[in-house]
Amino acid sequence: MAIKCIGVAGCGVMGRGLAQSLARSGLEAVIVDVSRDILERGREEIAQGLRFYCFQNKEFDPDEAMGRIRFETSPEMFRDVDFLVENITEKPELKESLYREIDRLCRPDCVFAANTSAISITRIASWTERPDRVIGMHFMNPVPMKPLVEVIRGWRTSDETVGTAGNFLAAIGKKGVVVNDMPGFVSNRVLMLMVNEAIWLVQDGVAKAKDIDEIFRSCFGHKMGPLETADLIGLDTILYSLDVLFESYRDSKFRPCPLLVKMVDAGLLGRKSGAGFHTY
């Protein structure tokens, strides 16, 4: 199928990054969020990112690119999109409500790509009448700078949908690696364990956050340490993902560290709040 207009559900960090990538690639996008304030902040950040991209690509017109993005507050605006990427908060009850609504609104041939950190794609697909057209597409943050996407095939995801997802990623200059569906997939089934254990190290007084991150950067060549990564992702998202993994596997190794719960309750969410394990 031809993909001309992309729906983007959620104008948070991931939705903004995706919309910027779409605009850079010449695709039209409709980005929907329930908050007009979040949409306006998103508009400013996307415009800033496109202007920065222009410095490196002189032929690029950021104003023309911005003209390809529509900012809306109603899912009704998704009626005519060809492909929809969902990026809302990592809470199953919120996602289920959205999927049931967009399944009713969108064309039958529209593919739904769930940009989820941990929730089973098979479970998400069960909330729709098109399980063969639901696929996982786990973008990494920051989206415009990451060339690879973890693509997750659900139990009923069709070969045609996998092919459509691959064509979509190629159109925005990204490569997909297809994996099978289990909660957390590959990346977050491993990463969340590492991040959670690093938080336990802080809580237990073994080391300070800056020293833990320095060990991983200097000894293992990681570009970011586990707690810097947690701050970038958002500590609330880390907590929600661990909750999903713990619920899904019933394995105590995914039990969130109490320090993480306390920090989220205190509003220390990482980069997006100005402070987490580090100050920004």
C-alpha cells in the first residue's frame, strides 16, 4: 500500500521526534494529543529541530517541512491516514481505550504501529478488529538520530503488514530489525533490568549515580550510563515499563526499586522535568 499521510498519536518526546523525522522525509503527518498546551510545546520543539537540521542540510526548507504537520486534539483527524504510530503513555488501560477508538475511526486498511516499551503486541492487537494489521515499532530516543527500530511481530501480524512497516521505515531513512512478541521484546527486557539494578545500587549506597554512569561509559564503551539513559527515557516510563514486565512475567527480578517509585512520586522524571538522577 502507498503511504502518504501518517497519524501520530501522542505529542510527547517520542511523538515529537517521530513527527520531525516524517517532516524531514517529505511525508505528511497528523499529530493528535488531548492537550493543546502539549501540542504547542511540541510544535515549538519540532520547529527548532527542523531549523537545526537545516544548518547541516542547506537545501532543506524547515518552514515547508513544518507545513506538512497538522496539530490536532481529536482522534477524528485520523480517519484518512494510511499508517498510524501510537506513542501515548505506557499504561495498558489508556492504550486500550485509544486503540478501540481508532479502530472504529480509521480505514480498514490502515496499519497500526505500537511504539511501546514493553506491552505485548499480541495483547494490543486484541483490542482491535484488525490484529493482522497491528505491529510493534519500538523507536529509540531521540528518534531523529537513531537509525534502527525494533519491529515486533505479534501473533496475528501478517507478512504484508511486516512489509508495509519495512517500507515505512525505509521512507524515513531507518532500518528495522524484526523480533518476535514477548513483553519487553529484546531491548527493554534487558535494558529495564540493567536500569533497575543501577537504581538499587544508588538506593543501597554502593555508588553515586555519576560514578555508576562513568563506569559504564569508560569501562564498557557505552555512550550513556544506565542512569543517564533512564533520565533520557523518563523515570515514569521506566516505572511503567517495569510494572508491565512484572505483571507479565510474575518474576521478582522485574520488581521496581522503591527509590524509583519515590522519585516518580516526587516528580523527578529526568530530562523532561529538569532533574532525575542528574540535573539538567
